[in-house]
Amino acid sequence: GEEIGGILAEAFKVLIRRRDERYAVAVEPLDAEREKLESESASIEHARVNLERLLPAKAREAQRAADALLVSGQDQAALAKLAEAEEAANAPKAMTERQRAISARIEEIEAEKRIAARRIFKTWHTDCQAVIRPVERGLFVVLLDGLQQSFFDFQNETNTAGDGVRNTLFTTSDISNLTAPERSPEWRSGTRWYS
């Protein structure tokens, strides 16, 4: 009995390990991508905050440089300097857009992980059935039903049936006492599974 219990405990561990390994393999690239995106978003946030702090000064500096270029007759260079300042002013907006795209991709990654979990669960559930159903058949049909029948067979072979009430080899309680008693953890579990 202890050997059988040990085999079932090991089967349980194997089933859990198989599920967890499959899930880890499925989500590893997704987790790596998420980590990379989160790092990128944090870097963008740091750069955006610094840039927004410097932008007013950079705009004033670009305006001064453009004015100096205009005064010296370099109209094209002045326009290029102003365009450069405008591009820098728009950089935080572009950074914010990239962060939104990163957030959207992280949401997609989480959805992909949930899809992977469902797919893996279905496969794992089939694995569980492949282990549980033969064990279930072995316990109920082969062992319990077989032992009950063997009680009757042995009683008939040994001519110890008695008169049905007295002098019989066994009683119905001998059969019912093969399994755990009513209200035991085993009984509660069996009732939950088979009620």
C-alpha cells in the first residue's frame, strides 16, 4: 500500500513538474521581451523627464542662435536651427507615444501568456486523465470490486455462507470497511468527486 501511495505521490509530482516546465518554456521569450520593454520604457521616462526640464532653455538658446544667424544674413541656417529646436520640442511627444506602444505590447504579452496557460492546461489535463483514469479503474473496478467478488467466491468455495445471517464468513461491514470510514478525509474527497 505504501509503495502504491509513493507511486501516486511521484505521479503527482511528475504531472505538476511537466505542467510547470511547459508553461515556463512557453512564457520565457514573452517574459524576456516584457523585461526588455519595461527597461526601455524606464529609460525613455528618464530621458523624457530630463529633456522636458531642459527644453525651455534649449528653445531660448536655439532662438538666440537663430536670431544671430538671421542678423548675419544666414537665413537658411537660422531656419534650420529653428527646425532643429522644434524637433527637440516634439521629442517628448514621440517618447510618450513609444511608451504607449510599449504598454500596449506588454498588455498583448500578458494576453499571450494567458492563451499559453490555457493551451498548456488543456494538454496537461489530458496528461492527468491518462494517469488518473487507469488508477481509478485499478482501485474501484479491479481492486475493490475484485476483492468484494473474491469474498463471495471464497465463501462459496469454502461453503461458509451460513444461513445468510449467522455463521457467514463475512458481513457487509467487512466489505464496507475496506475503504476509509465515513467522514474521513478520503470519504469527503470521494464524496466530492463522485456525488
